[in-house]
Amino acid sequence: MSSVGGAIKQAATNMTNTAKIADLQRCTVETVASTGLTTDHGVRVSDTDNWLKLSDGSGPGPALLEDHIAREKIHRFDHERIPERVVHARGAGAHGYFKAYEGSAASQFTYASVLTDSTRTTPVFVRFSTVQGARGSADTVRDVRGFAVKMYTQEGNWDLVGNNIPVFFIQDAMKFPDFVHAVKPEPHNEVPTGQTAHNNFWDFVGLQPESAHMVCWAMSDRGIPRSYRMMQGFGVNTYTLLNSANERFFVKFHWLPELGVHSLMWDEAFKIGGQDPDFHRKDLEEAIENGAPPKWTLAIQTIAERDEHNFEFDILDATKIWPTELVPLHEIGEMVLNRTVDEYFPETEQIAFCTSQVVPGIGFSDDPLLQGRNFSYFDTQITRLGVNWEQLPINRPVCPVMNHNRDGQHQTRINKCPVNYWPNRLNAGPPVPAAQGGYHEFAQKVVGIKQRLRAPKFQEHFNQAQLFVNSLSAPEKAHLIAGFSFELNHCDDPVVYESYTKLLNNIDFDLATAVATNVGGVLPSEVGRPNHGQTTFGISQLDFMPKTPTIKSRRIAILVADGFDATGVTVMKTALKASGAVPFVIGPRRGNISSSGGSEGVFADHHFESQRSTMFDALYIPNGNAEYGAALRASGRVVHWIAEAFGHCKAIAGLGEGQNTIQHALAHYVPELAFGAFDSDAVVTSYGVITSGKYSLRSTATDVINIASG
Ligand code: HDE
């Protein structure tokens, strides 16, 4: 029996056989060539290319409607599309597992076994996404990234539907439709795609100042991550945990990436948007398939019930972080994503997250954003996937499901039971008492008057925006100014950019002055709001460099031409691979490139035109003979490669002719033109010209330098 595609995932399947993968196997179909083509009702088809026609043979003749085989093919095609997600339409997903750490602090706060039982391996599916763009938009646009985790626990599914930014634009769920309408393409011309750089977005956020803190995060480097694998994840909303002594704690969830937090340069991000719109999607797949499964630590911040009101901000306000100096992080487990999907639509598209899906020991708070989310997600899945969306293979739990919900479109369960209600004479489907694992709501005492309101501490909007700006490093601050300036410069309505530059003065005078100067906004005449001068850990990406410096899974380009030094390339490739990096040889053509000794050549994976410096983290140019050096220096594309990589603060190393070529390319380089030149010091060593690298890629730079010198 020949099996198409069957062998492809074999290796991966063996090492990732979680309970969920086993469950999905029940409906995973291998394409078996020997079966031959059939209709959907299983009848073998002899011709799938020619519609049944009435013809004397001299011409096609009219097509006959009676051709049920052709009709079925067209009908199925006509209905392939489902509504895309109203936000977060573009995404990429992967399978993996979560494991709680042994002896972590989690059991002080919760009896949820998924978080406390270190002997368990809980299957997970994670979907990363952008928010604004349509399903077909580019990955690297400036936007917030979704970080949605479905844990298939033994007590039911737990969905932690988060973002890569710890706060949100609005405080009350009722503002969500306004916010999304404002950020999405404008209604009259459906412009722009995958961007927040337009009048309506800045008009709205200017009039809704509670968004100021989140807007700062989105305009910073956090809005243009290098990879999904190098982002933090945050539950954002305040949830609650319940322990076995029936004590309740408020909790915020954090995912901390093993690889550290890194971003693209803005100039890189929008170039990649055109050069390779699937950059992040492919990066996730490439890393998993190359044996570098991404890993995150799960950490929690908790606040006891009695301390709820002991903070100057409201701990239920999703536009605020809980500074770690006030509320420390406890690391309680880790998540690894080690398996790519078999088919995008049934897995990544049909996965449906709901904040309301929690498991015993985890609950909600009165966070007004979360309360609305708990309603919205379930509702939207019904439009997107139909009422029985929880039965879809990717969504169904790995534990038993038993209740009296019935029927609806696309019901796939056949319940062998004559009663579908409770109570019933057969005692079928009785509720489970809390003591035996039934979900238990905390008995929260609530006294109040029915009213529409914003609670008092929800009125303050700029303290933490200021804290954010104060906590950035100098390069990050410059990137923030550049981000604001780019976006507001795209707004052509003066009312919009003038009022937003005025608002910025409530956050920071220098920021407001710099942005207003760049975009023709309103220059502040005096400080709008005194700076409290406070900073906090965990805002700057420099706070999240990898614990152990690594170049694992980083893409390194080796530029060559005929006459290169074969030994130099072999040694470098071997050293890079040994460090877990992924080297690519780029030459004047795809194919064999001959070496200086004429002995062995090297196969160039790509030619100079087809892959740009933006797609790599670092660049190495080996030595070679004189003709080789001359050819490299005569190539405008090579010179541009080097200058562009330098401008993006990449690690660059070269030997001999490679070094000469780098110096040639950078001889007329005007540092001020570099897209971040302030932290891109050119260092000339005996190994070549090496930039210190952008702060966020510094570990790569150091390691490439070490390898080049070693
Ligand atoms: Fe969402 N959000 N959201 N959101 N959200 C959706 O659900 C909504 C919010 C987030 O990969 C929708 O299945 C409301 C915060 C992610 O499938 C929808 C409010 C955070 C995803 C919805 C928020 C998020 C969504 C659209 C304000 C970070 C993608 C399709 C009260 C914690 C999940 C869907 C995936 C998706 C509603 C605010 C994250 C319409 C009403 C805050 C990662 O239900």
C-alpha cells in the first residue's frame, strides 16, 4: 500500500505522542493512492477532468447538469470558505505539551492539577496571530500578537487566550466593537491592511486615553517580534485561583520564552512583509522541524483576596501591569511546542478558543474586559464553526464528555441513551459534586447598585504609560519615537495627528517633542505631566535575554562566489550547525559554486537576488582568491546585502577577501543612515568587520564572532 505523506510526519509523531495527538489520529486520513479517487459518498470515479457533455465529437457541446460527480466537486469547492475570525484572522499553530514543575509555588494558590501535578504531561495547541490583518495579510506588520493556548487537561479544556503584550487598549468589553472598527481597515475604502497607521485608529485612541499605555507597547519593538518563538505571552486579564483551603487569589499568567525576547528592526519588518509575508509562520515550522522546539516557562503573579485594594491602580484594570517589584513572578511549569500541524484548516483554522473554558481550581475575576470576553468567544465560534464547534477534532477534550446538550447542525455524537434531561429515572448524567471534581464557583460576596460605571481607579491612564517609557533602554526609546512618528505621519488629517501629539505630552515631554517635530504635530510648550521617574523590571527587552546565550535556530547567511575558500566555509558551517544555527549558502546562482583550489565546491541554497539580508540573523563572508574578492565587490547586490545587514545591526564577520569586501561595502556608509546605527558600532578585528549587533540580537553577534574567531 503506497501512502502519500504518511511517512513525512513519522519522526515527529513518535516523539510527540500526547493524548491529543492520539485522539486526532482517530480522524486523520492518509491519502492512499491504491484506493483511487471516489466521490464523497465513496463511489469510485473514472474521470475527474471532463464534465459530462452532449456532443457529436466535433466540438465540446453543452455541459449536462445531470453530471452529479462534476456538481459535487463544484458544490464542495463553492463552500470551502468559512468566515475568518473577526480579529486575529491570520495565525499559525503548533502542538506540544505543558508540564508543571515539581514543588513549585502553584499548589499554595490552586488545586488545578494541570498546574500542580508534575507527573502529568498535558497536551497543548497554541495559535499565534496578528490582530488587525485579514487571513492573507503579512506576518511581520506592526501589531499585537495573539498567544492563545488550549490545554487538553484531564479535567477538561483550559484556554488561556493571551497576547504578547501584557495590557490592553480598553478597560470595558463594551468598547471592543468601537476599538476593533477603528483599528480595522476604514469602512469607505478598506485601507489599510495589517496596519494601525491610519486616521481612524489614531482618532479613536486619541479620544480614548485609557489606550495610552498599550499604544506605547504596540509602537515599541514589541509590535514587531523577530519570531513567535521569541515573544512573551500574557493572559492580560486578571483571573483567579482557588486552593484546597478555599482561599482565592487574583492571578496574572505570563509565558517567558527560553530564547529571550527579540524584535525585528522596523525597516526589516516592512521589507520582509513584501519579501516573505509568511516569515513567522515558516519560522515556527522551520524551528520545530529542525529540532529546535520552542519552549516557554509559565509564571504567575498572585494577589490574595484581602490585598485587592492595596495598590494605587485597580488590579482588575486590564490597562495596567502588576509591577514585579510589587508582585513577584513564580515560575510553575514549562511548555514545549514540538509538532507542526498535519493540515492547516482542520487544526489551526478550526481551533476555537474561549476564555470561559477553565478547569476546577481556576476562575474569573470582575475584570470588566474578561467578563465580556467570556461571553464573546463562545458566541463568535457559533458563527464561525456552527453550534457543535466543540465536537470538532481539534477542539474536543481528551477526557470524557457527558451532558444532555443535543442535536444542532453537524452533530457527530451518537448518544446511546433514552433520556436527554436531568433528573431522569436512570440516573444518567448526574451533576458531579465539587468534592469529586465538579467545577466549583468561589462564594464571592457582592453588594452593589445596578449601574453603568467606570470604577474610580480606572480613571487614571498615564502613570503606567510613563513607567513604560521610563523603563526602556536608549535604543528602545529611539525605536518608540520612530514607531509613533511613522504611524502618525501616515495620518493625513491634522485633527488626528495634532491631538495625538498633544496627548503624548501627558506621557513624556521628550517623546511628545520628538514625535511632534517629526510629524508636524503640536510641539509642547511645557511638561504636560510631571514625570514620576519610576522604572520597573520587565518592560525593556534587555530584561529578557536568554539565560544561556545561544544561536540555536538562528538563520546565518554565508555569502560566496566562485573562487571562495572551501575550508573556511566547511569549518564555519560545521561550527554553526554544532551550535544549532541554520546556515544557508547564498551565491551568484543556485547550484554549485567552485572553490579557489578547484577541489570541492559548495552548493548555494539561493542566489543573491532571491533571498535578502532581512531574512537572516547574521552574515559571514569567507576568504577566497583575488578574482573572488573582485567579483564580490563588483556586485551591487552583495554590497547592498552587507550595507543593509549592517544598517539592521546584524552580526557580520569576514575573513581575508571577505573582510575586504565588508570594508569596501561600508567605506561610504553614513552611520546616520543606518536603521538603528546608534547601537551598531563597527568593530574591526583580525577576523573582519563585525558590528556589535542590535541589542536584541547581541547573543547571536557574540556567538558568531566567537565561532569566526575560533
Ligand atoms: Fe479577543 N477575541 N477579545 N482579546 N482574542 C477573539 O474570538 C474579544 C482580547 C485574543 O487564535 C475573537 O475566536 C473581546 C484581549 C486572541 O483563535 C473574539 C475583547 C486579548 C484571539 C474576541 C477581546 C485577546 C482573540 C475573534 C474585549 C488578550 C485569537 C475570533 C473584551 C488577552 C484566538 C475568536 C485564536 C480572538 C473578542 C480582547 C486575545 C471576537 C470582546 C484583552 C489571542 O471573540
